[in-house]
Amino acid sequence: MQIRILVADDYPAVRRGVRAVLESQAGWSVVAEAENGQEALQRAREHAPDVAVIDISMPLMNGLELARQLRTALPQTEILILTQHTSRGMLEQALKAGARGYLVKSAVASELIPAVEAVMQHQAFVSSDIDT
Amino acid sequence: MVTARILVADDHEVVRKGIRAILEAHSGWEVCGEAVDGRDAVEKAEALKPDVVIIDIGMPLLNGLDATRQILKQRAATKVLVLTMHESEQVVQQVLEAGARGYLLKSDASRDLLNAVEELKRNSTKEVAVALDLSVKTAETHRSNIMRKLDIHSISELVLYAVRNNIVQVMPPLNVLSLNERQS
């Protein structure tokens, strides 16, 4: 299945690692990258990705604000948030902002593929590492 | 021909994957191992004897700076590059005191990571200046100021504290002006 993905994180190694994980799947491609929220919004508008994988803490516009804006600008784009936070509070904020998926960075390598598959089916996906 | 064997230490698998992909795009460089925490980094460094260790400053079990000290105690020839989230006079000082050859901000471009490893391999002050697009004299001026400030007495202890195109931006906490004011 063809899936077009935007990756936004200010840490190039994370973008590169996420790309490596995603592109191991046939038909999945990273169509754009961004290192801050503003750039991510711009790229998303240009490319209309199926999924936006976004870091919660980025300069110029953080991931939560970006998620809100993406929901308005591109309602078809599913949002998957990456974060260092394992707190429930942050999770709730992310879901309220319109994210469908929420992954803790330590689990990205193992959970990213099932997370993308889930949000593509419009199902929520939350890292098992979240404090409940 | 393998020209550099590199150990990558970071507690996030996705970051290790990304750093590996960035480094292995350079022909001849090989990531010979990955470590998931500070203790693992020290053990792997001893077992694998890498040329270069790239290590995250904040890791579980043993932080990056303490791991750096132990790695260098095992094998002083190892070149360690620390990845940090912030750069401040304090961080720079701590990184250098631990014996690392330099540091990079995590947000620095992947090109900077490649340049940093190249400089560590070459181990010459002239090369540092070339990589930073500076005249040799400017780099040496900055370097001697930093050395005086940080009480480091040999150039070999301070090869590279940041790899970026505009070294002046790194300098604000250590600039020549505040140094002179303090001395007078």
C-alpha cells in the first residue's frame, strides 16, 4: 500500500532513523521533512501527506500547535506525535490537539510501523510505555 | 577498506539507526557497534576498540560524560564526540574536562556530524580551521582564549569543541571581551 509521510523533528538523526524505519515498508515513502513546526506546515500544504510524524518539541511552532493547524488545513492528514514524555497529561493534550497516534521516542523504532498502519485505518495508537 | 570504526551510543534505537545511516553513507566508515546506555558503551568500547565513539550526553545507568571518562581510561587513543542538547560554557567545559575531543548539538545538521568525525580522524588543528571555513589564525585565537579560560594546557586536549560553520555563534559565553575584563 502506498503511504506518503511527512517527518518533522529538529534532530536530523531522528528524521533519518524514522525514514529508515518507514522506508523499509514497500510503498511507504517520506515525501517531505521539516525541522520546525512552521516548515512542517508549509511542506504539508505542498505535499498533502497521508501521515505526519511530528516531534512534540520543535522550534518556531511546537508539535501540539502544529497538530491543531494541520487538522484545520489538512483534515485528511493523520497525525502521529513523537515525544520524550510518558505522562498521561501530555498524551491527553496531544489527542485533544488532533493527533491520532502518540509514540514515546524510546519505542519509535519498534512501534512506528504498527502506529502508521493504525492511524491509516483512522484508529488510535498509543505507546505502551505511557504511565496509566 | 574500512577507514573508521565507530561506536554509536544513544538510548533511543531510532537515533542510533539515524546516526548509523548518516555515517555509513560515507564510504569506508563502519558503525562497528551500538550501545544503549552508558555502561553498555564502556563495555562495547573495551570489546570493540573503535576509533571513534559518538555518545549522547544523557543516558541511563551511566551518563555520557562519565562513560567518556571510563572509555578513555580504558583506551586513551579513543576519540570521543559527545552529542548534547544544549551548548553553554558549562556544558563545553564539562565535555572537555571529561576528555572528549568535541561535541555537537543534536540539532546540528548531519553534514556537521560527518565533518566532526572527519576532523577527529585527521586530528590536526589546521584541518579544524578548514572544516570551519575560518582562517587558521582565527581558529587559533579562539582556541587559545578558550584554553586559557578553561585552564587547558595543550592543543591536543582541545581539537574541536563544536563543528559548525560560524564559530562566533558558539563563542558568546567565552568571548574575548569578557575574558579581558575579567583579567583587568
